[in-house]
Amino acid sequence: SADEARDQEEAALRALQEALTLAQRTDDQAQDREEARAKSELRKAYGQTLERQVALRDATAPLVGQEVSRRTRNSARLLGQDQESLRLDLEKIRDQTQELRDAKVFNFAHQRLDELMNRAAGVLLEGTATADVQRRQTSSVRVLQSLLDAMDESKKKDDPFRENEQAQGGGGQGSGQGGGLFPPAAELKLLRSLQEEALSQTRVVEEAGLAADDPAMVEEIGRLQRDLVEQARALLERVSRSGGNRVEPGGADGQPGGPGSRSGPDDGPVGGPGGGVQ
């Protein structure tokens, strides 16, 4: 009868909908597992890179201020080769991770690391180890630690955007439930750390009286601060478009060193991947 045919059709549609729902859930779970695997591999890579950079910085320190000799030149050049190798390894990580290049703040951190390591390696390869090399290596350590902290799985519970995204039914950056490899909260955490590193560099210049002696460094830090302001504004715009909660990455206008900023890394010990940089 017509009623039986209609009942069978409705039953078939329900079965199809259940199958589609199950397939979507399975796809989401598979995507979440893939995201978890990718995050774990990236954290491991950042941790290993951080350890290598700490070792390079510590090996360079005894050469700074020493009288130049054949031995010190050879040692510096070997360290320069290792520094350049580390820079290329980081470049490969970025080139092989599309999501990283799409996450603007993470991509900016990699650009910052490339610049820092390239200049440090260049001086070392010339056979000299200077205080500027040490500053750049220390900054590299801090930025790497910031990347590692931003990827920290345990801090997901602090994500200020997750509740809003879930309430709207969104997974964030095309994921199932995990929020993508680089959710807005991770970018925000990283941006704050980069702002602190810029403040630390400013203090180094001021306390060492380098402003008059090294105008190029002053200009570099000024450019970094301007770039961070633009990164903050762009992040706020992306979060606003996606419906996330509005937060202040630094000052009220996104400026580093605003009312919400914390003390910079110079205020405490800096070191390896297990904690703060050293």
C-alpha cells in the first residue's frame, strides 16, 4: 500500500542518515587522531631543535671576548656550520607543514628564527664569536621555547576560544573537534611570548647602552615591535571574523608592553625544553 511504501522510504532515509552520521563521526575521529599525531611530531621537532640551540649557545659563550687565534676561528666556524644546519632544519619543517605556513603567527615566529639564526651563523662562519651572536642565539632559544609552549597539549584547557567555537558548532580550521593544529589560542600564546622577547631585547639595548653604538640593532628591534603590532591586529581580525572571543594580545591596541604584558624572559633563568629557557 501507499502507507507501507512511505514507511519503508522513511525507514531507508533514517538508515541513510544514521550511516552518514556514523561516517562523519568516524572521519572526525580519524582527523583528530591525525592532528594529535602531527602535533606530537611537531612538538618533538621543536624540542629537539631547542636542545640543539641551547647547546650551540652554550658552546659559543666561551669564545666571546677571547683573543682571536687559529683555534678560536676554527671553533667558531664549526659552530657556524652547526647553526646554519639548524636553521635549514627549521626551514624544512616550515616548508613541509602547510598548516604552519597558514598559521600567521607561527609562520612569523619561523621567519624571526630564520633571521636570528642566519645572522648568528654568518658571523660565526667568518671565524668570530661576538656578543651580538650570543644575543641572537639567546633570542632563538626563547622563540623556540615559545613555539614549544604554544604547542603544549596540556594547556588546551585554557583555550579562551574553544567554548565559543563548540557552542557555535565549529571545529576551527577544518578539524573534527580538535581545533586544528594551530587554534587561535595557540597563536595568541605565541604572540604574547614574542612580545615579551621583543621587550627583553629592548631592555638589553637600554641597559647595555647600545643605542648609540649599534643603531642597526635599534632599528631591528623597532621593526620587530611594529611587525608584532601588525600581527596582533591581524589575529584579532581573524578571531573576530570567526566569531571567537575578543582578547588583547598585549596592550589595549595590540602594542607590546601594554597593561596585560608580563615581565620578559630576562627576569628569570632561561634553558631547555623542560621549562623556561636558560
